[in-house]
Amino acid sequence: MATHAENRTQLLKVIQQPEVQQLLDQARERFSEEEGVSFHSINMQFQRPVEHGFTADQRPFTTMLFGGFTFRHEYLIQAHFQRLGYNVEPLPTPNTDAFQKGKEYGNNGQCNPTYFTVGNLVQYLEYLRDEQGMSTQEIIDKYFFITAGACGPCRFGMYEAEYRLALRNSGFDGFRVMLFQQKGGLKQGDVKAGLEMNADFFMGLVTCINMGDLLNELANQIRPYEVVPGQTDRVLAEALQFMGDAIKQIPPAQVSGKLREILASQSEGALDKLDLVVKFLDLLTTEDYTAPLREVARRMNEIEVDRLQPKPVVKVTGEFWAQTTEGDGNFNMFRFLQGEGAEIITEPIATWITYLMWQEKIKAADRRALDEAEGELKWYDVRKRVQLESKYYKKRAMMAFADKVYRREYDRLRGALGGTTHAIVDMFEMEELAHKFYHTRSEGGEGHLEVAKNIYYTVKGIAHMVLSLKPFGCMPSTQSDGAQSAVINHFKDMIYLPIETSGEGEINAHSRVQMALGEAKAKAKVEFFGVVEGSGYALEDLRAFQRSHPELNRPLFHVPEYEGMTGTGARFARYLIERMKAEGVRPGSRTRPDSELAAE
């Protein structure tokens, strides 16, 4: 019996015969003509498309487009960029039409955020051309788009290519798309001439992102309990305009006067370094942002609220874009939840920033162990060991300092805004919570954070329910969902619901959320009425006491935290009961203390 190798040899001999080769060539030519397929090999390497630059002399007549945040974030960021001298416009919130344009002009098989964001840019450029009367060349010359870039096991690394493909297919070939890397430094050489990504750029950008996070969370705390419907949104809109005007008036922090002239004449590098020190110290001490935030807090505190009602608290987490965007991209989920009677806790972008810093810390620790293993250090290799230890501790100290400064600034803004919003979570605590369910060295998307947040907000009694929003087919979030089944089996009382978003399917998604939310509502009611019924007071007693103390009806009144108690209404009811007892208010007497009743 012939072996496989012998059979293969015989087959090769047959194929190499001239008459067989001729038949094969004829078949290829016929197939090529019928199907339009070429069998000629092409030896070509991919080359990145040539990008037209953005130079300093183009600033007066060139507009920078950006997007991807909430409206509050984008309004503040726009004011910051205008303060630096740029013409800037945020893109509209992506809608379903943008999603369809993304599918029409982009590649197949992309994720939901890709289609929405890419299609949103194309849709806006078409608006400029078709409704504003601008020519295509005029748009290409006078506008460019800036966005974040990154690599990793996610389609996010392909966004740049998708933007370029969609722009080319939609007739805007040559439109400028500029990237700054998530892990890049302050200076980006390819765009430095026109767009200076310096300390002013990034410090102000990060501060505006933090303020957007806090304003969103404060509004979400107030809106479910507002007495006058829509008042929170009206006051917030006025407050945003006030903050934008205040940001535009902030002067640049830099060395001034005679010292600047001396340093400029001697060494530009020395002046730049001293300017950086001045900007950093100004960031740590300035009232430029905190003072107007205190005025915003005063305005928001004028909204009347009624917390004495059971509402489920829902923590929204998931993939970065899906959990952040507002509108069709996540089925308008925030407004839907609030319309269904929920109090929501959205995820601040600050969590992502501290997560990136945490990654650098643990990578330094992992690198330290690898360096020692690769070097095969002996006990007497003191000099090499000192070098490795010095490298590790230097990196660790730098990241620890950056993390501490960032959290301090976030807390300063929190304090200025009334201090009712949540602090940034401890990343090492999140690592400890998630690691046995999801390996914390697995990167991509939010890595282990989706698992960690589910455990954190449930176990600590911060939310009745966790809703995870992610695009259909998102690989990192799909991995996370696989681990969540083990988490749910471990924590039996957990209410966790993953929702995959796309350009359609809104009714089905809302239906699923309603079902889970019903269970969360039941928990909130049991918690609330358990507090009231076990107190000896009637609910009307608490309401009467609340009405007689106007400060209790203000959004920035701090409701105490109680262990094992989640709902704002339940915590507020318990606080009222404790205070009424302390003041001697008897059940049935409504607001009158025992001392007044005894006097009668």
C-alpha cells in the first residue's frame, strides 16, 4: 500500500506534465473572465495614507470637530478649547441615521460604536455640504476631526481606518482625521504645529472631563426626586452656560514679567520647564474651576426635591462608549431608566483614567519580576539588583504620585459641587474583588472592571441592580459576561442584567430592563417600608417633619450612609426617624416635640 508521501510525489509528477499545466492555465483564464478574479500575485506592503497637516497659520479659519462624550462633557471641553484659541465644534449626539450611514459606508462586521461614531462624522459633513451650502473641498480645507486612538484586542484600534474608509466612500476623501493615543505623552509630533498638545491642553481637558462626570452624577441624583418635573435640566443648562463662560475667561498660568524676558533670552528650554512647574502648581491651588463650581452648586441646591419615596438604584456599567453615550447608541437607556422610576449611577470617565494608571503600576511590578528572572540574579549581584529595584520604585512612585494628584483634584471639584457625588473607586480593591472570577492581567475594553463593579456596587449596598451595556459582538465585554455567570452564582441576591446594543432592538432591550427593574423596585420598596413600619411612626409623620424643615428638601443635603441600606428613600427615612426621636417628636404629633405637648 502506497504511503501518503508516495501518493503526493506521484501527484506532483502528474501536475508538472506540460499538457496538465496547459489545462490548468486555460481553466484559470476562463474562471478569471467569468468571475472577474485575478490570479496574479501582488507583492505590496500596506502604507498609511498621507495625511495633510494642520499648521498654526490655519488656526483662524480651521474648525476642530470632536465627539464621543456626553453633552455636558462636550460643552465644557468646547469652552476649554476656545479658551486656548481654537475654533471647535462638538458633533451632535449620534442617532440611528448615523448608525445606518456607518453601515453603508464602512466595512461589514464592525461593532455598534464604530458605526455610530463613524456615521455621525459623515452625517455632519453631509449636513455642512447639503444644508449649509459648503463645497466638499471647502469642508476638507476648513475642518478636521480629532479622536482618541489605541491598540489592543478590540475594534477600537481600527477606528482610524474605518473613518478614512467611510470618508472616502461618502465623497470626503482627504478629510483630516487626527489621533492622540490614550497612552501618549504631552507632545504629539505629527500634529504639534497646529494643535499643541501641551500641558495647558491636557490639564484643562482632564479637568473638564472631571467636571462633566460630576455634573452628570449630581443631575442623576436630583432628577428622580425633583418636585417640579424638568427643573433639574433647566437649571443644569443655565449652570453649564455659566461654567463655559467662566472657563473661557481663565488666564493661562505661566511665568510673567521680567523673569520671562530673561529666561526667553537665555534658554527656551528653561522657560518651558519653569512654565510647566508654574502650571502644575496653579492646577493644585487655583480657584479658577472650584469657585464657579460652588456657584453651580448654589444654583442646583435651589431645586426642591422629595426623597421620601422608594426608588431602585441602578448602577450602569459595561463597555466604555455604550455606558457613556446618550441617545440611540444605548437605546436612550438613561432617560428610560429614570422614566421607569429609577435612580441611576453612571460610570465616570475618571474611573477609566485611574484604571490606565493602575495598569502602569501593576505592569511595573510584573516587569520587575521578569527582569529578575531573565537576569538570573545571584545573591551577590548587588549592583544589578539595585538598578532593577531603582527602576521599579521610580516607575511605581511616578504613577502613585500621578494617581494621588488626580484623585485629589477630583475630590476638590467634588467638594466644590457639594460633596454628594461618589469618590473614585480604589483600583486595588477592584482588583482584589474581581481576580478570582476574571484574571486582572487580561486587558481589552475595561478588563476585569465590569466584574469588579458588579460585585462592588452590590456587596457594598450602593445599588439594587447593575445594568451592563455593551455593543453586540464586543469581545472584551463578551468575555466579561462569561465570568459574570460565576459571579451571580456566588452572590445569590445580585440583580445583574447585560444588554447588547445595536442600531435596532430598542423595544426588546427596554422590555428586558423592565423585567429586571421590577425585581429591583420590589427590593427598594421592601427596604423603604421596612424602615418606616418598624419605627413606630407613620409615613405622614415623616412627611410632616420633612415639610417643616426646608433644608431637608434641598439636593445638597447629605443623607447619611447606613450599612446594609441601599435606597436613597430608605436612608432618608431612617435619618428622619432618628432625628425625630432625638428631638422628641412623638408618633402622631407630626412635627411637634414632646416638650411642646407637655407645655400644653
